[in-house]
Amino acid sequence: MKPIRVLTLIDAFRMGGAETLLAPLAVAMRETDVEMDFAGLDDASFNSEKTMSILSDVGVRPRSFGISRLLDPTGVPKLAGEIRRGGYDLVHTHLENSATFAVPAAKLTGRPVVCTFHHVTERWPGRRYWREHVAAEAATLGDRVLFVSEASRVSWAQVHRKGRVPANWDVLHNGIDVANFHPGESDPAVRSELGGGAGPLVVLPAAFRDFKGIPLAIRAWPQVLQKHPDAILSLVGGRAVQESTTGTAKFSTEGEEDETELRKLVSELGLTDSVVFAGMRSDMPEVYRAADAVLLSSIYGENLPTVLIEASASGKAIAAPRIGGIPDIVVDGATGLLFEANDPAALAAAVIRLLDDPELRKSFVQPAVERAHTEFSATAWARRLQDLYNELIERKR
């Protein structure tokens, strides 16, 4: 059977989750009947060296079309020409500007077009709102609009469609390479490096960024110690985004929490023996296996946090807030525990419940691993996309 040729178009290959997730997708797609080419809408000067290296490592050599202005009158015809010359059967865009250009270009060529948005939005000020709004309107005129979590779809409908969800707006979860994340024995050396000893070890894997709620977790920790006085909270992160698809750190300073202030808070609360600053790690699979439980303390802004997929695939009990796309990953009471965001008592109660009950933690292992593989692996993502592409191409014939 003739393979499906897909042009996967993104705004540019900057350093971000949507961009780097294209690497595991490219690998997984090789097991399907889809031939996928990757291109950036913008000029190559906007590409991140790190992202280009990640793509190169998996054999992807993307192009850049040099369409750098939203009002560029040559953009749509130029993109339509690229679609025709490439002999593509379908166009799939990621992020806003690529959707705005690709939908009319795909219509000019008679190809179906799919647009994916990757974040939970809000009513941003000024140009950012209008850039998103134009993209939402354009994408809705295409064949399918995808959101990577239900929270993302709802937020875009509220901000850009007065709460109404168009019929062609669907949720399709992204996937990651879960091959290195699996249950297993803890490495005593890694556990020791994380601050673990005879007592329970809870790992919080997150960059020191404001929306991650790390001060909240620190303030909640005395309540955990009342029940488990030897429990350790290990902060795995720093000036890096620990949401990687390969187990390695990615660097960012946006919205950064001051580590000095976090250490001061730990000292003021008398927690220097109970809260460990473990730093950035390049061995996240071993970190998860060393933990007794994994905690996320975010207070806003989460869409589909990769660390929770990694922890689930590793068979770890999770406590996480009920915000954004987190409930898409963690099924409360079945694969982990959810608590109300920005509530130290609720966070502490969830952690205490996990530490109190080893059998509960054990009961989460198999369902969490299975859900990570069936819903959030790159392989599952690629197969769902292949099915969608086939459906839309058949509809055009």
C-alpha cells in the first residue's frame, strides 16, 4: 500500500515541549504507513541548536520555509507550492502561526489539514490574544483541531469561542518515548544522592519555576513530618525544565524561582534535614525508581506534564493537583491521587495517604504503567494519528 505523505509544520524549532516531542513522534512513525517530513514556518535563524540536535540524533533533517511575518502576503502561496512540490497527502500543523498559514494553503491544494495546539490558554493581553484568536478561527476552518488535553480544549473554547466547542475540535494526547521508564529495583547509590535513607523518599521533579508551586510543597512538608518524621522531600530540578522525553534536562530561566529564597524558606521552617536540593539529573528513570512516591505541586498552568507520564511508566505512586491536563494522566484512586491545587493541607494529606499505605501504592503500579503505554507513549500517539490521517484522506476522495 502506498504510504501516506504528511508535512508536519511547526512555527519554528525553538526549545519547547511541542518542538522536542517531534523527535519521539518521528521515530514512532517509522513503524506505521506514514512518511513524515518536518518543516518550520519561520526562518531558520529562530531555530534552537539544542532542538535541532535532538532531531538530528533521531535522523530528522527539517527544513525552514522563511515565512516570518503573519501578514506576509506571499506566505500562503509559497506554502501551497511547497505542499504541491512535496506531493503531500495531508498537512499537520503544531502551534499557532503554522495553523494560520497552513489551513488556507492546504485548501488551495485540496489537501486535508490537522492543527494541534499544545497549551492551556487564557485571555492574554494585546497581540498574543489576537495571534491565538486568528489561529483558532483558521484551524476551525480546517478538517480537525487537536488539543493535547481536555483542559486545553476547554480553555481555548472559553477564550476564543464563547465556551462553545466546535464539532471538529478533539482531544488527542501527545506521547513520549517510554522505553527507558519502567518499574524496577532502586539503585541504593541514586537513592542516597537524592537524600533518601531508611525513611520514605518523595521526589518532586520540577524546574524551579513559579507555577510549579515548590514553596507550597515546602510549606506543606511539616504536616507530612508529623505523621512520617523521617520522610524526605527531594527537589529534583533547578534552572532546568525536567520534562524531557529522553531523561535529560532542558534549560530555561523563564519564571524562575530563586533557589536562595527556597533554601531560606526551608531553613526558616526547620526543614534542612528533611528537604533536599538534589539538583538537576540526567538519569530520570533511575530517579523515579529510587522514589517511594512522586509529587507534583503545581498551582496553575499545567497542560500535560511529561514528568507524570514518566513516573507513571515507572510504576510510581503519584500525588498531583487537580488542575489543567493532570487528570488526563492521573486517574484519581486508580493510578495515583489528586488533590486540590494551592492547598498545603490537601497536598500533605495526599502524600501522607500514599506513605501510610504501601499496598495502595502497589495497587497503582500496573494500571499506571498500562495507561502510560496505551495513552501516552509515542507509539500510541503515532497509531492514533495514522488512523486520523487515513480517515481524513478517505473523506476527501
